[in-house]
Amino acid sequence: MNIIKTEFMIIGNCHQLSKCSVEQIIIGKSSIISSSSVRNLGATLDSNFFLIKLIVVVSKSLFYHCYNIGKIRAFLDLILCATLILAFVACRLDYCNGLYYGFQVSKLTVTAVLHIS
């Protein structure tokens, strides 16, 4: 276990999280610090499972790649442009899309998306 990269998070709703205040856990001689969000396999999750940080990270990546494709769009034909969009944009939308299943849009999520736009 790499202690430098290891962190833990307690997941629950706001009411449940207010009852719990674990700052760290000790395993053997190592102390692991609590975090409000963690990243696993490229997906950033927060303790309330609002997916705000995941949406912000994915949105920033999409804007970055769309901007770069837009810079060279005049030099591309339609098929090549579509190929670049599928390669750089669609794959990022599709990655970890199972997390979004049954996800209800909340005010916090809408605020996060509007904030980065």
C-alpha cells in the first residue's frame, strides 16, 4: 500500500456526514488522512455523491479538446473533424457513464456546470 497515494472518504448524505467526524485512520504504523473527494480510475467522487467534481473535470477536458479542434477546424474536412471529435470528446463523455445512471440533477450540479461554462 502506497501511503502517500492512499486516502479514504466517508460517503453519506449531509445529515449522516454531520454525525461522523473521522479525520484519520491508522493501519499498522501508517496514518491515512480523510478526504472530502477521492479519485479512482479517473473518476472523482465526493462524499455526498453529487458528482460535482467529476462533472467539472470532464467538462474542463471537453472544453479543452473542443477548443483545440476548433483552432484547426479550417484545415480539416468533415470526416476528419468528426473522427477527432469521436476520438477526443465522445470517449471522455462515455468514460464512467455508468455513474450517471439514475442520477438526478440537483441545484448544486447545475451550478457547477454553469460555473465552468
